[in-house]
Amino acid sequence: MHELVRNRVLFLMLLPALLFFLINSYFPMVGVYYAFTQFDFNYGLFDAPFVGLQNFEFLWKSGTLVRLTLNTIGYNLAFIVLGNVIAIACAILLSELRSKWFKKLTQSIMFLPYFVSFVILSVIVYNVFNYDSGFFNTLLAQFGAGPVDVYSKPVVWIFLIILFYLWKNLGYSMVIYLAAITGISEEYYEAAKIDGAHIFQRIWYITVPMLKSTFVVLLLFSLGSIMKGQFDLFYQLIGNNGLLYNTTDILDTYVFRSLKVTFDIGMATAAGLYQSLFGFVLIMTVNYIIRKINDDYALF
Amino acid sequence: MTIKDDRYTKLLQGLAYTVTVLVSLACLIPFLLILSASLTANESIIREGYHLIPAEFSLEGYKTVFTFPDEVLRAYGVTIITTVTGTALGLFLMTMAGYVLARKDFKYRNGFSFYIYFTTLFGGGLVPWYIMMTKYLQLTDSLKALILPGLMTPFLIILMKNFIRSAVPEELIESAKIDGAGDFRIYWRIVLQLSMPGIATVGLFLALHYWNDWFGSSLFINDPHKYQLQFHLYNVINSASFIANMGAGTGISLGADLPTESTKMAMAIVVTGPILFLYPFVQRYFVKGLTIGAVKG
């Protein structure tokens, strides 16, 4: 209590943040109770009929839960692996460019997609892939091939989603890796040069290992949110196109649809709670393992 | 040895230029496609599809957008209001929180840090939050619903805390205290002045979030007059009957042969234009701020 009085100004300054997270994050946690009810908008929170684990049982038996989990984790793994590898490669190549203005220009261009909204991304996809007049079909026609209805080919979207994820996020991760490369002391390269290491050796034996810690930090950060999907990306690309759900539905899109389209509140809450819990267990496990291996990298 | 080295260096230079040029083109061409389509006559698009260079130049797409500018302008207004208020308020609150958590003599800082960080580990999910916002806080169709949720994120508070820690030496705060400055005064007069690059970065993250937000409108706004810019665009792209609706509100019949395809693309350009225009200036601060943050971990 003494501390509260002594540092009351600091407490007051922190108070808005504390209240914000109390309302925005902690209060809704009470609402996970909906997952165990037959929800009805007319009832209050605790008046809705209790149905136990029925919602989860349905999600499990219909195979929805398995499919959503596999999709969510699968996409995220692809994003993490490809995203980092390509960003590292591009950052290294960009850092080797001699011309300074060219370096700045290309970096700015690669960072551009990060700044536009996902709605614009959906406009781009529409522009390129719509059946009647899309750029892709126009190109095909020029080569004498018939048009392709991309919107009815579920497998293609796996690659498109990954491609557009990379397109949008490459610039961002590249900036971080570039910063790390800039931080490497010039002396290492000079010494290696004197010892006769050529440029590829210098990159492979100096630059790449020096990026390890940045990579691990980013990796762990993204592993922690592997159950959280890129909702904007998936929803803007796929929308409510039921033909593609099998390969493109993730937990976040399912929850959103259950809430806004099919109004299945109990089910949506159940799926959301499952996502939260699964993610929580995953991040705790990952953190525990990292602690055992190397304490420095632990998230908390 | 040096000859071989030279050859490898040249090879790498070639590789570096080729890859960066190709990746840059891949990042740029989608925007050019939209721009080109927005400048193409609609019949030409319907007949021959989208091209990289307009097959038949026309400004009719833009003309249609600005025939009834009310909706776009209103959406612009909503987005500007939410972006400015949200960014200013969010910055004020998050710099304060970051400052308090960065103060080593604040006893419970670790506990409070965890209280904030924990919300990234576990949450109630979208649905309980949605019901709280609409049913208990009654924020449907209120601009508050668009501003409040994005005000603070644990990530940005922690980023701010790290910025302040690295920018403001502990001794400076100590000596200011000895000179009799209060905690808020130290924050206002010293901490804020010294952490400008960090504030710029966090501010940009916030502004970008608000400017690009469409999700808030799709969840909480039923009144089309309060749609954010991005959600307005989303509706234009996704509703085939857009033109018909736009005419219906004004009592003017527009007929069926209006440039819908090029109008959609013109709308996308009108929505993104300002961002692309500001981008070269904004981008530099962003890179600078991210670089500081990345080096400091």
C-alpha cells in the first residue's frame, strides 16, 4: 500500500492501459461460458441453456476441428519457413548491391505491399483471377489457351494464399534482417577476405550464422501464434466462397463465419475457445523446451 | 585466387541485381494492373479483359466515382477521424504505459508487464468479445467501436518500453527527480522529447492499422454512412449491384451499361492513392524505427 501512495502518479499513468486490457481482454474471457450453452440472443449470459460439451462434440465428430487445426497450423508453418528463408535470401542479396540509390529504391518497392490494406489485395486478386476479364485469363488467351476458373480450384488457392502472404510480408521481415546484417562488423569480412574466402564463403560462413539469433527470435515469436491465422488475408482472398473451404478454411475464418453468417454463437465460441486453449498449451510447451535448451531465447 | 574471387563477386552482383529487380517488379506490377484497369474503357475490359497497359484509354471510371462523391468522401471522413483520434489517443496512453513500465524504481512493473503480456497468450476469442462490445457496451454503429479496440496492443507497449529504456538514461530521470520534477513532468518534458523515433514508429503502426481497418466496420457498423474507407471499397468490389444502389439513393437512373469494372478499379486507386503518395516519406521513418527496435531486440 505504501508503494501505491508513493508512486501514485505512475499508477495513474498506467491505469488507462490496465483498464483497457481488463475490459478488452479479461472481461471477454468470462464469455467463454457461451461455448457450453445453446446460445440465444434473447438470453443473458448465464440464462442460456447449458449443454455441456455438446458443441465441442459436434465440432469433433463432424471433422471440422481436425480440418481447421491442420489448415491453420499447415499454413502458418509454410508462412514461417518460406517467409523467413526468402526474407533472409533477399536481405543478403540486397545488402550486397553496390549502388546505394538502387538499394534504397528496391527496398522501398518491396516494402510497399505491407502498407496497403487487405481489401486492396482482394482487388488485386479479383483483377488478376476473375474468370471473365482477369489478367491471368487474358494472358492465357494471348497464348491461345482457354480460360481457367481459378475460383473453383481449391488446391490452387493453397499456393496463392502462401504467395500473397509472402508478397505482403516480405518487405517487413527483410527490413529486420537487413538491420541485423548492417550490424555485423566489417572486420569479420576483412579478415575472411585476407584468409582468401570468396564472397559466397563470406556470406555462408559469416552473414548466415550472424543472422541466427534474429531468426530464432522471429521464429519463436511466430511459433507462439501458430494457432492464430492471418484472418484478413484468408477472408479477403476467399470470402464466403464455399467451394474453397476444404483447403482454405482456418479457425479464424470459421469463427467469424459462424458469428456473422450462420449465427451459430455457441459453436463459434467453442471453436474460439479451443483455438485459445490449444495455442496456450502450445506456447507454454515451446517456451518450456526453449528454456531447457537455451534460456536466453525463452519468451518469458 | 583474386581472379576467382572476382568472378564470384561478379556472379553474386549479377544474381543480386536480377533477383531484386524481379522481386521489385512482382511487388509493383499488381498496382500497375489496378491503375491501368482504372484508366481503361469498361467495354474494352469486358471484351478483352485486363491488361498491363490500357487497351482503350478512358477516364469514365473516375468520372463515375466522382459523379456521386458523397459516399467516398464520407468514408474518407470516417477513416480520417478514426485514424487521427485513435493514433493520438493510443500514442498518449501507450507512451505513458511504456514509460511507467520502463521505470526501474516502479516496484510492480514486472507484474503489470505480465498482466499485459498474458493477453497475447490466452483470450476469450472473437465471439465473447463481440457480444461484450455489442450487447454490454452497446457500441454498435458508434465510431467508438472503430477506435477503442485498436488503441493499445501488448506488442506496441513492449516496443515503446524498450525504446524508452534505450533512449532515456536512468540517471537523467534520477537527477530530474532530485531537482523536484514530478513523474508526469519527467514523462512530458524529458521522456517524450528523447524517444521521438520510437514514438514515430509506434504512431505509424497505429495509423496504418486504423487507415487499413475494414474489420471494425464489418463487425460493428450497420449504418453505411459510418463505413470506413476500406470497408466501403470492399462493398464496391463485392456488390454487383453497386451502381444500381448508388443511383437509387439519388433518384437518378444510371442504366445498365455503366463502367462497373473500371469504376471498381478507379475506386481502389482513389482509396489507396493518398497512402502511395505519402509512402516515400513515411517509409523512411518506419525503416528507421524498426531498425532501432530490431537491434535492441
